[in-house]
Amino acid sequence: MSFERFATYREIKSQPEAWAQAIELTSVASLPKATDYEQVIFTGCGSTYYLSLAAAALYQELTSCAARAVPGGELLLNSQTILTDQRTLLVAISRSGRTTETVKSVEKFKAEKRGEVVVISNYDEVLSRLADVNIVISKGQEESVAQTRSFASMYVAVTAFCARIAGRDDLLPTLSRLPEIGNWLIGNYESYAREIGENLNYDSFYFLGSGIRHGLACEVNLKMKEMTLTHSEPFHFLEFRHGPMSMVNEKAVVVGMLSDANRAHEAKVLSEMKALGGTVVALGESDADVEFRSGIPESVRGVLYLPVLQLMAFYRSVMKGLNPDRPNNLTAVVKLNF
Ligand code: F1P
């Protein structure tokens, strides 16, 4: 039976179209100026908190301005540990635009006149009504509870947002090549993703990513949990040696999201894990199990790590007889009575 019966499969495979819309919309949005703010906060929940982690790291790398990511629930209930009396730009990220913690934390931020709000979403919902700058990537909308196409579309929007606010419009033309490379990656590596995904001898997955890639490692870790109910954890590369590598054995898969800048240190970690019996899956621009061969600058090609790993989780889910569209215990939106 065709895998097309799953919304998750259709959404993963079609995501480059949503990336293109994200680039288009963010390239024309009127954005605030980084220098107008002493503090920049990114916020979201679950997948979109992990997206915020990736976004804050990229924002700081490109602008040299301090940026931080916090869960919506923390910004709502523990804002005294996050906000100062400094002028603050808040970037709120949410697929649905309806998650209670994210909406309520933005309402509170505005009521306290803390600064301006940028919203990046896939639905023009209540969160968008609170936005000073509202970016809605409708082609990222999805049926499946597990975020794949939506996450990637918002991540590409964040990438373009950070490049533009940093005054790096020179990076925008390279961004426009992402969709074609995404389609090539999916075509070229789907069988590889399926081979690893369908191998149920594996019982644990570790996702290693540092710098602007750490938030992405957290996200693919969540995909593996949500879709396959498998033990999975994200780590910064060098951190993995400080205890967690005790878990590596023949049943473990260690996924490395290699950078260019620190490749030697990162590849060393992976080679040590292979020596411990782990199966290594390395992704990077070149010399890797999954090679992007993109020619796109490292700071703006992070989305390329996602499709193959999303497919890996998808195939494992189906092999385990689960439904990737309806993860155990989860709903598409968490609504709370506050
Ligand atoms: C956030 C979220 C997702 C999670 C699940 C429930 O939604 O927590 O991260 O994977 O789908 O909703 P949103 O605010 O991004 O719509």
C-alpha cells in the first residue's frame, strides 16, 4: 500500500514548495531594525520552541546582537527570569497561531508595553492579531499533528528574517536555491532514510547538533519521539562524551548534523561513537552519509538537515505499526484554561 495514504508523508515530500513561499513572504516584509532593541527574545512551544532555539542562535550569529529563546510557558509564568526593563523585540513562532502559552505570553508582553512583536506562523489566527509584523506561510499548513512541512517553512522564514535584519540581503539570492536542493535531497536519500528507519534492531537515537544546528537537533529528536515512541535525545556534539555516550551500543543510532566550521571536532565524536558499536548517520555539505552539495553559505542552509531525518522517523513509525499522522497522546494544538 502507498505511503501517500499518510498526510505526514505527503507533507514531508511537498515541503520545498512551502520553503519557497516562506522566502517570498519574508523577503518583502517590513522588518524592525536590530539596533532599535537591547534584547531579542524568540518564543514558541514544543517544536516551535526548538525552532526558537535555532532562530536565536542564528540571529546572534548574523547580527552580533544578544538573542535568547524561551518556551512560551516560561515567558508567561516566569517572565521575571527573562525580561528586563530594556526595549525588547519578541519573535513569537507558532504553527497554529492558537497555542495558549504562546498567545497569552504575547498578550502580556504587549500589555506591559515591552516592545514590538513579530509573528511567524502557518495560520492567520489570534496570535497574528497581536503582531506588529505578521508573516503567515499558508503553504506550510498540515493535517498531521507532528510538525514537518510547517516547521521547515517557518524555519526558512526565520532564516530569511535573520539574514535581512542583519543587513545580509546578499544571502537572500542563495536562499532561493533551497527548494530545488530540498527536492533533490528527498529524491536522492529517501531510500537511505527508509533503510535506517525500517531497521527495528535500533532502539535509541541520539541527535548531535551544535551552534545554529542545536535547535534543529532538538526538533528531529522530537519527531522521532512523537512519530515512533522511541527513546531519543538531542545533545551538543562535545557534550555527548560527558556521560550520555554511556548509552551507545549496537542498537543505538548517532545522528550528527555536521558543520563546516567545526567539522573536525564533530567528526571525531562520531568516529568514537562508531568505535563503541553505534551506527552513525552524518549529514553535512560534503563527505557525509547525506551530502547537501548545495554551495549555500552555512548560516542559511540549516533547513537541509530536516527532510531526510523527518523521513527516517516516518518510516520507523509505519514499520512499528504506528500512525505518524496521529502521535500517541498528542493533539495538533495545546489549548489551556488560563
Ligand atoms: C506547538 C505544539 C507542537 C507539538 C504538537 C502540539 O504548536 O506544541 O510543537 O509538536 O503539535 O503543538 P504551535 O504553537 O507551533 O501551533
